[in-house]
Amino acid sequence: MKLKKIVTIITILFLLLNTICLAKVDTDAYKPNDLTNNDYEKAFAMTGKIVNGLTLIGTVIAIIGIMILGIKYMIGSVEEKAEYKKTMIPYLVGCIFIFAITRIVSIIYSLVVQIQ
């Protein structure tokens, strides 16, 4: 229950900060015709850094989580092992999604960079 409240509070704070940041954006200053190749290169470089960072964070979280579940599984009783098996399957599916999505995004990024 505490975790749910913490996640809710963090989500609300994120949305409030996002709203405040978006309120200060001057949409009239955006002129897409003024972009140069250098701007595109900077954007692609930054996107690559963001994708790599998200991949690293997802990998670290997934490894720590699977280590904790594995240790609990080894130490637990027979009933606890059955429960951990039930919780491991959705977790492993989530890990596969994390790695697959970041890999797909990095492949798309590589293709777009090669086209440019």
C-alpha cells in the first residue's frame, strides 16, 4: 500500500513539473525551416545517449530484481518457492519487453542515422 502511494505521489509531481515546464515554452518561436544538418546531428546524438541511458537503467533494475527473486527462491520454503515461481514469470516477460523495446529503438535509430 505504501508503494502505491509513493508511486502516485511521484507521478503527480512529475505531471506538475511537466506542466510547469510546458507552460514556459514559446510555441511561436518554433520554426522547423530554420533547422540545419548540424541540428539534426545534435538531436540524433542526444537521442542515442537517452536510449543508451534507458537501456542501462532498465538492465540494472532487471538484474537487481532477478537477483533478489533468485535469492528469495533459494532460501524460501516449498510454499514460498511456488509463490516465487508465479511472480517470476510476469517479471521475466517484463524483462524481455525492456530489452526488446530498447533493442528495437536502437535498431530504428541506427537505420535512421545510416539514411541521413
